[in-house]
Amino acid sequence: MLYVTHKPAFPLSRFVDYLWWLSDTPVHARERIVPTGTQELVINLHENAFDIHRASDAPHARRLSGAMVSGAYGRYFVIDTRAHASLLGVHFLPGAAWPVLGIPPGELADEHADLEGLWGGTARELREQLGEAASLPERFRILETALLARLARPVRQHPAVRIALQCLTEQSGRVGEVASQLGMSHRRLIELFSAEVGMTPKVFGRVQRFQRAFSQALGRTPLWSELALQAGYYDQSHLIRDFVEFSGLPPTELLANLGPALKENHLTYGRG
């Protein structure tokens, strides 16, 4: 697997965590992508299409164009790996995609959308330019330029959401406590957070807790009851619940059947 990441410069770094490129021909047919609490822009340079499955046993995939946006998901979804021949992507910071994409993340919650539906013909032109670029650095440059052009629009971010994101990313963050610290009602915080992040603050906190537990479990055989407490769970049963919801498998079964090393948050097991 060839996988390269690139950190953008300021001011784009306020909104984008990193750009990435993936080139691979995996033996498995599908991969599960677990939630991260953020949005992703992905461009398929090999084929003008993506096939997205809601679950691994879904009989039919949703077909999108070769430039699409993944909203913030509250559970895993499945992709066909034939798209891996040449992928270019943008991993946004949580709650920061709105000024670039031009649509509130809440409108893309648990959904995928064609980029052309958001950007018009600019999306098609961007994919063509990226496909014609002679090198990876040039592709990153073209993509950065396109993203910066979108930032000409007014930046709309509520300061309360930024504070809530930081608090909920930390292990001790609780939604009620955060709302109280911000001096607003629980309901108002949920409304603002869901609109700008694409999921409720409670689900976002659970996703971050799952991410902590999963990263701590990789590469070893953990004592799950201890790991659950370290990651911020009340007990092991709550950890198992989140693993099943966010990855589709209980933690022991998932780790025992993981496939080869993949892009972060991409999972395969068995035949994929």
C-alpha cells in the first residue's frame, strides 16, 4: 500500500487536518470505515465512481461520482476497494468542513454526496486537473488551491462549538457539564453542535472514546476491563456496545480477524 499524507499551510490548516493519497491493489474486496466524527472529501482518479454500502451485507451499493463527500457518520459503512488504485482525499478537522464545502455538516449527517452537487462544474474540473497532474506534489498543490478558493466565503463557526469539541475530545468531557460551562441550555448546545459537526455532542463523545480504545488495543492482547476504564468507559459492557455499533464486531473478534495494515480507520477481516 502506498499512502502519503500532507499537512496544509495556514489558513487552510484551520479547517483541514491533512490531505492524503492512496494507491493500492488489495486482495480483499471491501473495507469497513469506522466513524471519526468528521467529514472527508475523496476523489477517485482511476475511475469516475464510488460504490458505498450501508452495511457489509447490503445487497446493493449506492453509486456516486468520482468526487464525493462523506458526512460525519455515527456507525461504519463499507466501500469497494477497486477504487483504491488512485485516491486523493481531504480529512477535515471536526466541525471545520462547512467553510470549505459550503454546506452545514448537519445536512450531510450519515450521508454521502456528489461533490458536483455542492460545487457545480468546479468539482468536475478539479478532478480532471488532478488526473492530468504529473506528480503527487502538484496534485496536492492543485487541491490546496481549490480548497483555499472556497474559503473566500465568510467563515461561520460558533465559538461554543469549538469549545465543546475540545472538551468532548478529552476523556473527561460530558455534554451536560460542557453546556453548563458555556452558559447555555443542553438543547441549544445540541442544536448548534449537530448543525456544525454533523452529529450530536453525545455521539461525538462516544466516537472519540471508541477511537481511544481502538487505538490502545491495536498490536496487543489487552485486558478489556482495564482498557475500558483507561479509555473513559464506565465498564467493559459499554466498550463492547460501542465496538459493535461503530465497527460491526465485538472487540475481541475484530482484533482477531483484522486484515493487513490499512489506511487509518479502514478495517477488513476475513475476506473483507
